[in-house]
Amino acid sequence: MKKQVPLNPKVQRQIEILQKYYDIDVENRIINFVLYYEKASDILVNDVVTLGDIPRFNSDVLRRVSEILDTFPLEFKVNLSLQIDDYEGYSPKALLDSFNDSLEMLNYSIYRDKGFRWLTSAILVFVSMAILTLRIFAGEKGILDVNGMVYEMIDIVAWVFLWQAVTVLFLTPQEVRSISYKIIYRLLSVYFLDKKGEKLVGIEGEDIDKEWLRETKKEKGGRILLLIGGTAFITLGVTTIYSVISDISTAITAFSVGESGLSFLIMALLDLVLVVIYAIGGIGAINVHRGRGPFRKAVKVFAILSLFVILITVLLLVYGEFVLVDAGSPFSVPLLIKALLESSGSIIYFIGYLLYRVSNVSDNTDITEAE
């Protein structure tokens, strides 16, 4: 057995207090505690009709277990027992299965909540970048006074959206995740007892989540990177819209003074095509993260295009640097970093697709499945 690290004085004092109320094996760092209920219906959801009268476990009991676990030192594992005087005809095994089902459903709600928070954060970042780009565009075109109050207010609003994105993603309390984590990783076992305290049925902690379908790290990382890359693509699309407006404005000005503005109209048309491309690629990647929605089949194509963009960028950079070196100029590391940063959206997009693709191939699932 692994040698236990000595408890610090605060934990020792905490255990001395807890020993007044619970059966504690200090040597093996185990706390045994019992939750008591008069009847089985006290731990069930009683207002929901289920198929075959299968009992539905009340998640409030899980929250109660979590609250009690908070009072125990983290160094200690826990054996949980639910003592029920009257099972009211319910099978203890059915109640245990219901407990496991409730905990597993709680775990799936965590995935849903995490996905929603990432998506919300991405939208807030997009809005922030769009506002900042609009601010720069308005300043450059003289629409707003760069030293005026409105210009500064727009800047503040953009940063508020950005900070809100950080708050949603990292600072929002996650009660459900906390409950699931504590129960899964701190419980050694769960048993149902009769009114005499005799064990009827139970499960070891390591078996609670054995049959759960979990998202792999590759799939999770791929979805998040695709969300980031997709958001970057849509942001580039918004930036390009400003270029379209600028090109059309320049063309109109040229025509008004008797000059040809056709070249600017062609540039505006090409930029508009880029807007559509960025929009399709970005929306598709975001919908892959969501698991539903249009343009998901396009993600593979855009991932390949992103790879070409990365390779072309690197090749052009290397070629340009060799030309500069031959001319007697030193190799520019800052220029290399700048080029990589400029193509970072494409890099993130491609890596995200690659991770997601690999994880789904291993699960016999295709990213381009029918929508």
C-alpha cells in the first residue's frame, strides 16, 4: 500500500471534530457516512411519470451528498450509504441503477453546459472584434473623430464584450460540474441499506462511470479549436466586408470625377466572394462544435484550403527570407513570427479538424455525416 503523507495540523483538527459524527478510518483515509430516509419516495422525483414505473432519482440528493463532501478533507475518500426504512415496493437494485443514471445524466449536462459556454464566449469575442474593426474603419474613413468621445466609447464597449467572454468561459460558477466531480472522484462506494443498517446492494466507486460515453481529449480539443478557427474566419469575413465597402466607396468617388473605378469594383466583388467563403467555413466549423447545423460538410474542404494557405505562407516567407539573405540582410525572426500569427486562424482551423477527424474515425463516425 502506498505510504500516506502525514496530515497537517488543520486537517488533523478537522478529523478530530468529524470523528464525533462519522465512522472514520484515519489510517486508510476513509470516511463512512450514511444518509437516512424514511421511505424510498423521499429520494425520487415523484411528479414525473416514467415508463414501467422505473424510479427517477432526485438530483437534489446528489447536491446534498456534494454539500456533505465539502465538509470532508480532500485527503479522505468516502463510502456513502443510503439507509431507507421503507422501500415502498421499490427494488434496491432499481434505486441503485436510478442513482447511477441520474449521475450519468448530470455528467452529460456538463458537456452541454461547457459547449454552450464556449460557444457564448466565441460569439462575444466575435462581437468584440467586429466592434473594434468597425471603430478602426470609422476612424480611418473620417466617419468618427479619433479623439472624440464616441470613438472612445466604442472602444470601451468592445472591451466589455471581450471581458464578458472571459467571464463566461473561466469565471462562471459550475455547480453541476462540481457535484459530478466530487461524487465520481471522492466516493469509494455507494450502498443501499435497510432499516437495520444491513447492506442490500451497492457499487464500487471505480465502477460508477465505467459504462459512460466520454468525450475523448482529441475530440474535445478538436471541437474547441474548430470553434476558435471558425470564429476567426467569420471575424475575417466581417473585416473583409469593410474592405468591400471601402472599395465600392472608392469606385464611386472615381466615377464621380470621371475616372475609371472598374478595378475597385472588381476588387469589391472578389472581397465579397471571400466574405462568403469565410462565412461558410466559419459557420461550418462552429456547427461542428455544436454538433448540428448547416455547412458541416464544408469543414473538410476548408481545412484542406487552410493547409494550403499555411504552406503557401511559409514557402513565400522562406523564399523572401532567402532573397533578403542573399542581398546581405539578416534573417528576420520577427517577420517569421508575424507571418505565423497572420495565418494562425488557418493553423488552428486545420489542427482542430485533424484532431476531430482522428477522434471520430476511431469511433467509426464521419464528420461529414448527413445533416
